[in-house]
Amino acid sequence: MISIPSDIAIEAIQSRLTGRIIGRRLQVVAEIGSTNDAIMEAGRAGESEGLAILADRQTSGRGRRGRSWASLPGVGIWTSILLRPPVSPLQAPLLTLMAGLATAEAIASVARVEPLVKWPNDLLLDGRKVVGILTEMTTTGQRIGHVAIGIGINVHQRREDFPESVRETATSIDLAAGCRVERGEVAATLYDSLDRWYAAVCGDGTSVILQAARARSVTLGKPVTVDTGEEKWQGTALDLDEDGALLVVDTRGAIQRVLADDVSIR
Ligand code: BTN
């Protein structure tokens, strides 16, 4: 049996938690297919919200749009959290932004570096991707059933550890901060930070989330290319709307609402 490295031992993480919901029930595993798959399954089985699964290694780590997510052992935080938020499925971008803000704050507090949010699901340090977020959910009519917030944080990778396809565009906390942080501390700080930001989602905190997301955004005000999967079009990112969708003015001057497409900064 593969053992769990001591830096992410469950006691090391849970003893540091101060939040009410997130991570109070935590499973740490040495290896898993995808933590998002496991959380979606737990949601279907009726688990209550707050359950977090953290893996040392994922064998089928997934990113958005069916991309794979490199999840080597010993170098990252590969975690998913089960939520049952009282919001409409249309507000999915807001949940991803909330998770991004919580993760950015956790990294800032542990490593003294300030990640920026590249809408909707990336965090960047020095212009390179350090975090990817994958939000998946079930819906019934106008309501969300359950949500898996999947967060992948590159922590200890050196340049050569990244797959060649992302070597020029990815980074890790250690590389950007110039020191070695502790994975257990990053994980515990992340769950606490998510706990606080999730309270804003459940309360009346949409405007607080949007305000913070605007302040941390690397996308707003920039010329962007929007990739729908079927076509690409260009425009300038203007603002976020109340659901967290990106408002982009296209080349004809019309304002388009972007919900889930890939957006790259030109
Ligand atoms: C992306 O950038 O496209 C999103 C990457 C999300 C990766 C995380 S790692 C934990 C969770 N489990 C997965 O299979 N994916 C997410």
C-alpha cells in the first residue's frame, strides 16, 4: 500500500483548522483517480457539504474542457470540496471566483506572494499559472444539487517537473516565492479561507466577492480572445456582472456576456 506523506497527514491539517464547515470532514488519500470524481460521487450518495478530499497523487486529474491536469505525488495540493450552495446554477462563475479568491488569500498568507485571478478559473504568479479550479455540479431545475470545487495548486514543482506542454506557462508557489512552503499549512489555510469566503456566498456577500475579484483580476481592462470551442472572437474585458460572468465588448462595440468559455489575454 502507498503511504501518505507526513507533510499532508490528516492530523497536521485538521489540527490547524478553525472554520465551521470546510474540511471539518477531511479524507486524505495517497492516490486517487480524480478528487472531483470522488466528491461528485459523495454528493450523489448524500454526503453533507464541507467534505474535502485531498490526494497526494491523482492518476486521472482533470482540467476544464476535458484537459488532463498533471498531479504528480509530493508536489501539489490536489483537493476537491463538496458544497450545496443556496444559489442558482447561473451563478456558477461566482462560485469559481469565490474559490479563486480563497485560494489566492491562502497562498498570500503562507508564501507572501499575491496571485492574480485570470477569469474564470486560473491563478497566476509572475504571469504563470499556479492554480487551476474545476467547478462541476448537478442541477435540478433552477437549483444546484451539489457542487465539486476542485482546486489544483502547484506547490513544490521545479521547472523540469512540469509537462513540456505547460513548462513555459506554469509555475509553483516555491518557484515564485523563492522558498519552500509546507503543503499541510497551505491546505489548512486554504480550507479556512474557503470557509470564510463560502459564508459570503451563503449570506449576502455577492458584492464583496465581486469587489475582491475585480481588485485581483488580471483580465479586466485587457484585450482578450474568447474561445467558445467552436469559434474564437476578440474583444476587451470590461467588468464582471452580478453572477460573476465576464462582460466583454466585441469589435463591433456590443457587450457580450461570457459564462464558461476559455478567455485568453492577448
Ligand atoms: C484547469 O485549470 O483546467 C482546472 C484544473 C483543476 C485541477 C484540480 S486538481 C483537484 C481536482 N481534481 C481534478 O481532477 N481536477 C481538479
